[in-house]
Amino acid sequence: MEELLSVGQLADRLTENIETVIKGKHQVVRNVVAAFLTGGHVLLEDVPGSGKTMLAKAMAASVGGVFKRIQMTPDLLPADITGINFYDRKEERFRFIPGPVFSNILIADEINRATPKTQSGLLECMEERQVTVDGTTYQLEAPFMVIATQNPVDTQGVFPLPDAQVDRFLMKLSMGYPDHESLKEIFAEHVDGKRAGDIKSVVTIEQVRRAMEQIADVEIGEAVRSYAADLIEATRKKEQVLLGVSPRGGIALLRMARTIAAWAGRAYVLPDDIQEIAIEVMAHRLVLKNSLRFRPGEAEELIRQTIDEVPAPTEDFR
């Protein structure tokens, strides 16, 4: 019989397992685990060699489900992701061969190197949780998560994701360089050949599904919903912002806050839960004016200002 785990126990177990190979990035690892339990997708953007793919592989290896990896290239076609109908000469009929998107965790490495057509094929699967090939629809098994990586420095031969597609990612995270002590740990372990593939799964897919059911039961009060709406609307009034956070962004914010609350062992969401993940959930959804779009950290700073300016409710949420 499988061990019964609370959301907090399962999330902590995943986090600790991933941190055996990802050093000094506790908050990033925590956010990826929370996004997975929320049922969302993550865009990891950072310079080469910072551990983006390693984090994605460690997350996949920690979960006892099916995971696939795609190296996104300009010659990749949507059918290479979704699957094709193959004519079986022996049986004299077409047979569907599922693509790598039929998995629990899909790693899309360097997503911005694929053409817009291929990107849209992947992002449709992310949004609808289904694949349609030659008029037949195939459902994707839950949980399903895409962890996409991209390099913001190398701009030659890439196809930047449109704002509407970036909006479909629950969170956009940056790894950043590790501190000195963490770097020494990485050298000590990885020079000897330790890799994410050496990690064993510590939870099962069925345990994950039960945890997601527990998260769905977490209560979001009227005051908290109103607070989230105030934050979303405040982003649209900023002088530097061309387009503020979308309603989809508000839904993502509340869903993530519910996961954070369940991780903390609560059956209700606090404004603090929203504030904890507001930057990661909302910053990449802002469309800034003119050259501000290319200024590092500008969107994150605007979200911080919004949190400071919008008063949080102070009632007893119990």
C-alpha cells in the first residue's frame, strides 16, 4: 500500500531530492515544485551553464512518472512533438504513434530555437491538455508539465516567444549563478560525474494526484480574491506598462497561492501566499513600453512596487 503523504510532506521530499544536485537555489527549486503541483508550466531563462536543464531533469527524475526531453531546433516540426499517424503496411491501416508530449513532465530545451509553428504546436498542448491529429483528439494524462528553457544572451537564429505565448507559462524563473560555497559543492560532486539521472524517484504519480486533490480543497476567501484582483488591476495603471497582467495571470496567481497555502499545512489562502509568488507569476506577463522591455529587472521592480502600494486585507482568515 502506498504511503499517504500530505502536500507539505510530498513537496518537501521533492525539494530535498532535487537539491542533491541543484545547490544554493532553494527558492527556485521550491517554485518549480509548487508549479508542478499547481498543474502549470515553467519557463526557465538564464545564461548557458547555469543549471536550467539540470533542474528540469532532476525534477523529472524525482517523480515516478513518464518524462521526455526535446532539443528544440529550427527544423523541428509540430508532428515531432505531438505524434503522427503512421501507415502500417502489415496491418494495412494507419496507426497513431504518440510524440514526446505524451508524458508527465516534458523538457523543451531552448524553446526559442524552434520556429513559431512548432512553438504553437507545443503551447496548444500546454493550454488544452490534449492533442488533435488528423481530426482525432487524444487527451494528455495528468499531471502534465512543460519545463521550457531559453538563453536570453544568444539572439542569433532564435524565434522569441510572443507575449501571448509567454502568458501561458505559470511562472518564469531565472537560475542565476550560485554563491561561492555552492559552487565548490557543485565542483566536488559534478566533476566526479554525478548527474540528475542518478537521482531516484521519491514519490509516485498517484501520490502527486492525491496531493493535487488536497490543494484543490484549499479555500480562497472573498477578501483574498478581491486582493488578487486589486493587484492585477493596479499593474494596468502603471505609466511604464503597455499591457498589464491578464485575467489568466490572475487565475494563475490564485492557483499558485493555494498550493503555497497547502504546502504550509493550511486549508485557506492568506495574502502572504499571494505576495510570496506574485513576482514569479506576474512579472513576465507585463508588456512594458519602448526600451523598458529590454531593461533587466524592470518588470520585477514594478510588481514589487505594486505589492507595496496595494493594501492587503487584515481580517482573520481562519
